[in-house]
Amino acid sequence: MMPARPTRVKIKNELGKTRTLPDTVTSFQQTGQGKEHLVLGLGPEPDMLPAILGHPSRVWFVEHDLFAQQMGQDWEARIPASFQRIPVHALTRERLAASTLWTYTPGLRLFPSFWGPILARIRLLGRTVFQPSRPPVVLLPAQNNALIVPELARAFEQAGWRPLFIPDNLAVKQMEDLLLQVAPTLCLSLNLAGLDGYGETHHLLREAGVNVVVWMVDNPFHILSRCQGHFWKDIPLGVTDDWFMKPLQALGGQAFHLPLATDPFVFHPSRHEHPQNSSPAVTFVGRTSFPRKQQFFAGVSVDASLLNLAKQGIPQGRRRDFAWWTDQLDIPSFWPEKAIRKAGLGAEETALAWRLACLQEAASCCELTLVGDSAWHNLLSRPVTLHPPLDYYTTLGDWYARASITLNMTSMLLPHGLTQRHFDVWAAGGFLLTDTTPGLRIFPEALYEPVAFREPDRLPALIQRFQHDSRKKHDLCQAWQEEIFASHTYAHRVQKILEISHK
């Protein structure tokens, strides 16, 4: 008869999720060779530690209260008499550097907000670079082809900073090595790029004295769904959509409004073909769905009855957006549970139906050119001209400037959101017609009211009004350009980021 497998200890982690603890013997990592033995987390079997440590006469240890409470009195009674608990504030750099450290490695995954700062201090014990660089350095984690990051780099340079690009998937050890060599002042992350889900890189940056700011340019709760700890609540979170501020703050987040913007270096009338060379075509630039949509929503399904109800409201201009879907699904918590993705998928499918309704109306009254993926042909019943995607930094501005009208339909994933088109089209010297969203309130009403539509069937009349040049159209273009360049460039957003990071 085979011996019964030993019962594994189960514990609830920082987020209240049950986890099984691994074997004690294989769960400790030794670092340092100091005289004092210091244990960071005892694990489920503290009576086994003397043998693992080599039977030292005296041992100091740090433990998380929630771990100790869940282990109970029997566990506490198994702590060797030679072990003495010390508070976290006793873990000075000097003491850590002079100790032999024994780290219970599962602790970081169980309670990252507690162990993350401690382990970050240990990792940077050899750091000798403490004075911030001059000019100040800002870390910009990004992929090579990431949008917005080049614009931010230029804006930081204009503000007297030196941008340092780093990979968006930088490993913790790579961040450690970087911080042992340079002394940045700020790290600006787009959508948590460069920050791991347990907050290890964030805690390293904070230990090194680096301020961290995150700019959520997409739906924040989609992004936060990968966070396995509360570390994000310690980071100022810029949101392009101010609707998210209240639910984020209710969870303890530090949300502030930071809308999208444009870069005059990329989009400016002087850089693009003159409107006199314009084509009569009305154009829409956009994909049928965001990249890796199927992968992101894997295992999530849409409530068919709710989607049908959402579509029924489209002709009347009723925006069944992310806020509506969260209400209809009665989602109790936006984080850490991932049920919020169900609302996100519903909003995304509604947004596609909204775009299709608007594009069908536009195609009924004019020559319509779509710049995007080939899937549009399978979705639209009216004839349109399909153009392959354009490069954002080289040819898109020319396209906006030449088009008679560029259309915009805002994603339902952002209830009060805007798109890059709200800024780039006007900056390039183009003309934009957009659906009405609360996000437009950052602009003067006198500017957006003439070019906004609420119902899809209002679009043909609006197109007919502005398809050809007129004094009204020219004056609106001029006024929009002045507004964008005066208040909505990345230089303006960087100034806001610097104000927030120095509070």
C-alpha cells in the first residue's frame, strides 16, 4: 500500500485567493555571508529551519502578520526558542548587508506588498549611485514600435530631461542591474509597461528613489487585471477617461485625469500636404478590433440578450458603453476579480456595431474610404474603398490633411474617452466629424458642438454640410488647431506628469 501523500498547507494570499504552500526544504534561498542569521519568512514548518540553516545558536526573523495569523497557535509553538522576531523597520541596509539571509521565496507571491519592498532593499545593497543624474533621467519602458513613447520623449527633452528607453518586458534582474548603474528620477509607464504583475520592479524603483507614474491610455481595469498585488495603489495613475477616476479611487487608487494629446512634430499643417490638394473622399481610419482581442478575451462570452438590447439603442444614439455593461451585469468588484472583462467584451462588441451603423450611414451619402484591415469588407453592406493601414509617423498626417472629412467613432470601452483622432486630425490641418461623448468636455462647446453627432442618421446631413470648403469649415479648422496647440500637446501632458510626480 502506497503511503499517503503529506497534506499541503493552504493559505489565502494578499488578494484573498487560496494558495497551496510548497515543501519547506526547497523553498529557502540563501544570500550573503554575514555573522547574523536573518530569516525572511518562516514558511509552514519553522521547526525544520535549524537543520536547513546549519543549527546557528541565534536566529532573527521577520514575518508577515497575515501569514502568522493563518498558521495559528500550533505553528507558533513550533518556532524554535532560539528564533527571535524583529519588526520590519529593523531591516536597515547595514543590518541586511552584515547578515546571512534566508528568504522564504513563496512569500513574495503570497504577500508582494509586504515582501516586495524588503527584497528590493536587499537587491540594491550594492548600489553606490544615489545622486540623481543631471540632466534628470526619465525611464520610458516600451516596445520598439510603441506609439506615444517617441512623442513623450521629445516632450521630456523640451522640458530639460533625458529620456532613457528600456524594454517593456524588462526582467527584475535587468532592472536591478540598471539601477546599480544609473540614477533616474522618474519612470513613466504606459499601461504598466516595464512593471511586473507582483510589483517587484516597482519596489526596486521606489527603493532607488525613482518616482513612478503610470499613464493608462486604455481601459484601466483591463490593464489592472494582471496585477497580483496592491502595489498599483501606491502609483499615481493618469487616466485618459475621467469616468474611471471614481471606481479607481474607491479601490484606493491615486487616479488623475490625463487626456490624450498630439505632437506638433508629427502632426502640424506645415508638415503635410496643403488642403488645396485635398480629395473629396470622406475617410475613416481604424481597425475592426484592437490587437490580440481574441487572446485577451479568451474564455469570456457576451450576454447575447444584453448585446441585442445594446444594439437596439444605437439608432437613438444611446451609448451602451463600458459603464452601462458593468451596471447591467451587476459586477460587484472591478478588481482583483477578472469578471470585469465580460463587461469589456460587451462594450467592445457594442462599439463595433456602433461603428458599422455610422459607416453605413456615411457610405449612403458619399464616397467613403476606410483605412484599416480587410475584415471591413465582410462587415459592411454598402460599397466602400478599402486602403491598407498607414504609418502613424510618416503618412497618416498627410492623409488627414488631404481628406475632405475624417470620421471618428469613439470606443465604448471608454465611457468618457477620446481617441487620437480628436487631436491629430485637427493638428494635421484636417477636419473631423465625431460622435458625441462626455470626453469632448475638455474642449470648448463652441468647437465640438458643430462637428458632433449623437445618432448615426444625423451623419449624412453633417457630411453634406462640411464636405466642401466653406468659411465655416475654415474657421472651425483654425479654431481647433489653436485650441489643440495651446492646451493639448504632449508637452502639456508632461508638465502635468512632472507636477504629479513631485507632489
